[in-house]
Amino acid sequence: MLKRFFSAALLLLIPAFGWAWGVDGHRAVGRIAEQHLSRKAKREVHRLLGTETLTMVSTWPDEVRYYPDFKHTAPWHYVNTASGLNQEQYLQALKGQTEPNAYNMLQAKLQELKDPSKSQAERVAALKFVVHLVGDAHQPLHAGHAEDKGGNDIKLKFRGKDTNLHSLWDSGLIDYQGLTYTEMACQYDHKLPHQLVHQWQRTPMEQWFWESYQDSEKIYQEAPNGTDIDYNYYPAHSELMKQRIQQAGVRLAEVLNDTFK
């Protein structure tokens, strides 16, 4: 009991920038994905997760990464590259990285999920990582610059408090809007045009990371180190935040539909 108490207390002390999209953002992605699953994918997800849901397991990789058995997974949550790359250079850098990162580990976990020779426990863990990493791929600062650790070294003030650019996009903007993950998913997924959803779902995985990288380039330019972020920042960027969470949700659903078809 005492050990569990200290483990829970440790999680409360974990800095916010470790949670891409924050808890509410990741769970909104999972909830949106659930609404776009095929019948077969829903059955397979239920068979693997039992009483758990995509919504609730979406944060599991962040929750366990600080324990000794999972510390090696910390680099799996992002892909950092140099600044100023064009699309060809970026895709070459993305595919050329051999160290574990969000791109190659997402591919690896998808293969594990599809592999019938893997144990139930291995496939469950793979599914949880797939749910989470698709969300990470759509957070712009998880495809940020290597030289500033994806914006963690860009120090800012937001609402009068010290923060950094990465943390602002992980959770600061989501917290600012004051919605629960259920409210986010409902509002974000409400009447999404079918044609737009289909367009997003046809986009190759490499493009997800390129989109995030392009967005991050603009975000860096707008908020250099030492910026005091004012009340104009949220309305200027809320639609981008919303779109990336929408895209992550519907693309996650398509990935799982394809995996279990």
C-alpha cells in the first residue's frame, strides 16, 4: 500500500511537458477515434482491451514511462530534427533516424499489433502505444527542433507563469479552453465533413510528421525565447490545436480499421 502511495505521488510530481497533448488531449483523440472505428475494429479492440477503452489507455505510455522497466521508451514520443528543412530534406531525416523515435516506434508497434505470434499482453501493450503515438505525431512540438529539445528550452511566460513552448502546446492551450476530454471530443468531432475525414485518412504517416514539423516552424517564429504570451495567442492558435486533435483521432481510427480488417 505504501509503495503504491509513493508511486502515485511520484506521478503527481512529473512535469507537464512530459505529456503530449496532456491527459485531456490524448483522451479526446482516443474518444474521437472510437467514433470512427469499423465494426470489426471495435470487436478486436474490445477483445484486446476488455473493459478498457481507447480513450482511457491513450495516456498509459506516459504514465509508465517514468518507471524503470519503461524508461527506455522516453525517446519514442517525439522526432526531433534540425530547423529549416524543406519537405524532401525532412522526410530524408525522418526516415534516416535509426535511434528509437515516434515515427519508427509507431511502425514497430503496428507490426507487433498485427503479428499473431505475439502474446496477448504484447499486443495489448502495442495497441496502447499505437493509440498514444498517433496522438504524439500530431502535436507540432513533438516534431520540433533537436537543438532546443522540441521547444523545451524555449522559455516563455503564459498567464503570468513561467513555462516553455513545448509545455504550452502539450497542455497549456488545452487547459486554457477549460473543456473536459469528453466535451473536446464531442465539439471537435461534431459534424466533421465526411470528405474531409476521408482526405485526412488517406494521408501517409510520414505526412503527419511533416505537417507537425511545418506547424512547429511557424510556432517557433511567433514565440522566440523570453516571449510573454498574451491573451491573443489562444484565439490565434486554437483552430490549429483543434485540427491536429481531430486529425489524430480520425487517422488513429483508420490505422486500426486497416490493422483489423
